[in-house]
Amino acid sequence: MIGKLLRSRKIYDGRVLRLKLDEVKLSGGELIQREIIEHPGAVAIIAFKNQHNIVMTKQLRHSVNRWLLEIPAGTLEKNESLRRCAERELVEETGFEAGRMMKLFSCYMAPGYSNELIHEFVATDLRFVGQHTESDEFVKTLTMDIRKAPSKIAQGIIRDAKTICGLLYVLEKFPEVRRWIMARKKPSR
């Protein structure tokens, strides 16, 4: 640690996050305060319907007062495994259940003020079982060719950080991800 934590005071304890104010003494002796959002963590899923098409969501996000194009995602529940959360969120937001799922990577969303760690997955062998959004969620689903992601990001159509990170990662690793998708594909009946 860069300094010594002198005091931590809870300011707000909500349904999804907590806000605390930390007082830190830096190694040089300076006292500083940091507002920290504590978050239980989340998952995001790049769900392939086929080799190139993925399931996306369009969600109304109150904090920015606009609809955002995103990959399916959601917050971990207490004592929930990452995989179980990814499976649950995929069904809730899109109505699709994944036959196969693999974790790709984890990243901090905004470490300047939050400890939220998001875990990105790739899912395949999708089967529609019905969407189950919560009453306060406004979610539409659509399909997008993942190869169009860079232009949609450049045009500002995709502006969500977890979505940008996940899509660009998969595109960078596409040969390996494509091999994983094709190698595990169930034979046609």
C-alpha cells in the first residue's frame, strides 16, 4: 500500500453497493481522503449464436439517461459462483441458456474509485429458454456480427466499457476462441 489506512467510514450501504470514505496517511506524511465504492463483483458474457453472431442487449441505463448496447452482464449474488452468475444472467437478460461456457479474463471497471471486478465469459451452444428480466430492468435483445464491433465502437454506438473490453479481447483472440467454439460444437442430429 502507498500509505497507511487511518480510518474508514461507511457513508452509504445500498442494495448493490456501499460507499465508504477512507482517510489515508501517505508515506510522505500527507493525509488524503478517498471515496471508495465497494461492489460485490460482476460477470459479462459474450454469447455466440454461431461462428460470428453474438447476442447483445440494449438496456436503458438511468445513470447516463440513454439506451446502451451491451453484452449480457450482471452482479454476483452473495455466495454465488462466477459460472453460476454468468449462467443466471445470460438467461435472465437474453433468454438463452449456454451449453458451454468458458471464463476469459477479469478486469477492474474503475479502480480510481471502485473495487468492482468483472469476470468475462464466452458462451456457445445456446438454447432459448425464455427471458426473465427483473421488474426494474428494461432490456431488449438483438444479434450482432462480432466483426462489426470495432466500427460500432469507433462510431460511439458501443460505449460500455465491459462490452468494449470483452469484444476487443475476443476479436484479438478470435482464432483461438473460434477453435474453442468449433472443437466443442455438438454434432448435428
